[in-house]
Amino acid sequence: MKRSLLILFWVIPFLSIAQTSYRSGYLITNAQDTLRGFISFKEESENPIAVYFRSSLDDKTQVFPLKDCKAYVVENFYSYRRETVNISMSKDDLNRISTGRDTSAKNDIVFLRILQSGENATLFMYRDDVKTRFYIQSKEDPVPLELIRNIFYTAPGLAKTENKFQVQLYQLMQKYQKNLTLKDVKLEWAKYNANDLIKVVSKINNQSAREFTVKDTRFFIGAGLSLTSFVYKGSHPLANATAVAKKSNNPIVIVGVDYIPKPLIGKMVYRVNATLFMSKNEIYKKSSNLKHSFDELTFGLSPQIIYNIYNSQMIKFYAGAGISANVSSYSNNVMSTLDHGAVPKKSEVDFNVISFLPKITAGFVVNKKVELSAGYYVNSTTTDYQTFRVSVSRFTFGVHYLFK
């Protein structure tokens, strides 16, 4: 089991590299043909330079380089259009910006991501290894124009930001809108990011603004059942194969939070959950005429890495691994004989208050809201004696409700 856990820890991070998700969509060729099928769906840090297409999920992948594809759409997620544009080369990282205004630029053919398209203007985004840029194209413009923001040092340690994009957007707003409010005129609030620019362009297009960013955190709450087993090992009368350890079946309560680094795809999930365990335990051995009984109350905090092996919009199947840090309290900790009417006495076996249990988990998520999970907490010791130890392991089954 420990070997399986180690393998799972090593394999999960590489699964996100090895697997690719394909979603329904279409692309438009240079001949204006529309090819419908499935397109490789990724959350790239830079704009793509090719499209990976399949007519069906079982077909061989066709690669359409930038020069052969005019546009493509991954339905319900994003769309790109090929354009020839001027690309500013100034930096916006304070560790890399120039001294004095940098107006250098290049002209290139690239895929621009469409953030909003309306009756008056279309807003685009372009990312490369230099920075993120935004472009605007009104219905009269032959090509998209970059929304300009310059950041540069005017003196050592003194940076200046020129938000020319606010003037560009204001000019468009004046062109297409009447009865502008003071807030419309004063665009100082608009930052150089997708959500703010979408709000401004939505006003130009008489549309409601739609958030560009997808939330990368979600919360969950749930309940379930735990099957807990404590066993003796080593040199102790209760530590051999003839000893009986009764499994304790008790309800559990679970709350937690997930961080999804690539929320549009959602294959990798970093999870932290808190669980409250309770158990009533009994270990006895008839030949030794001895019984140990005790109650356990444990609060466990478990960081985990989860990977969605099957990852569709309606259903996901995942596996994961982590470790549970536990704080425990034990009560009714007594030893007794098996004789009828025997008087129990306080056990001399003391349990650790703090323990750590490796955890393996698997489950399903249905319709992004309901999760069915199962977990195994690997056998770990809960005592510090040299000649014997008491170990605990658990199976858990739960139902979670996911929300953002």
C-alpha cells in the first residue's frame, strides 16, 4: 500500500502534461470551409500558433498551423481569429521595464482571442512571453488596434504609467454612445485587465458585461460514513492474529476548499478539507481474557492533490493522494477481562494527541455540484511505545455539495 501511495504521488503531477482534453468546436480554413469536430482544449499562458483538430474523438489528430486557419471556436469556452496586427514590445514587469518610453513594435500574423464581439466593436487579447496585450476593432476599422499602456522609469526607482487605452476607449464611446454619464466619461477606474475592458466595451456595444475570468476556487460541504479499525502490533497480549478488532462505523462531517489552477479545463485540483471523525472501538482476545475499549474523537486536516482521470462537463472521475494531520481526543479508555460482570479499569495505554495518516482518495463529480467520494487512510501508529504499537486505518465514504 505504501508503494502504491508513493507511485500515485509521483504520477499525478505528470498526468496533467501527458493528457490533452478535446472539446466540441469548429475551425474555418482559408477557403472559408467550416470543419466541425473536436479541438484540443488548453489554458495556455501564450496565444496558440496551431490548432489540433479531430473530426471525431477517435480520429487521428490533424494539425492546422496558423497560416492555414482563419479562426476557430471551442464551444462554450473561447474563440480565436487570425489577424495581422502591430505588437508593442515594451515590457510591463517592473523588473524589466525600460528607462524612458519604449515605443518599439513589430507587425505579425497571430491568433487573437475574442473576449467580446458586438454591434460596434470587438475586444481581443494576445499573450506572448513579453506581456498580455488587448486589442480593439470598431466596425469601421480594417484591423484590430492595440490598446496601449506604457510603463517606464523616468528616473531610477520612479516608474510612470501612461494609460493611453483609456483615451482610445473614450473616443470610441463618444462615437457610438449618446447621453454619456460622468462615470462613462471618466475611465480612470478602468484597469488594463480583461474584466474592466469587457465592462467598457460592453457599454460601447450596448451589451451586458460577462466576466472573463473563471473562478479558480470552490468550496464544499458534506457528510458520510467512516469505517475505523484500531489494531495492536508487537509484543502485547492483544497483538496477534487471534485478537479481534471490531470496526467502528460512524458518521463524519466534511468541509473544504479546492483550488483549480486551470479552471476551464479543471483536470488538476489542489484540495484542503477538514473532517470530524468519531469512533467507538473494542479490541479483545479470548485466550488472553483481555479487552481494550475506548472512544475516539478526531479532527483531521487533509491537503491533497487530485487529478480528474475522466473529465467531461457532466461527469468527472478522479483519484488523488494526500496526508491527514489529526488532533485526537480519547475517552472511556479502559481495560477489562471478558468475564461477565468484570469491573473495567483505566487503560495504561496512552494515545498520541497528534498523528499523521497518508490518504488515498477517489470519486465522481456529477454536474459540477455533487461529489461522491471514497477514501482510505493508510495504517499509521497512534502510540509511542517501543515494544508494541496501536495503529489505526480508515475507509470513508461521503457525499459533498460543491459551490463557488
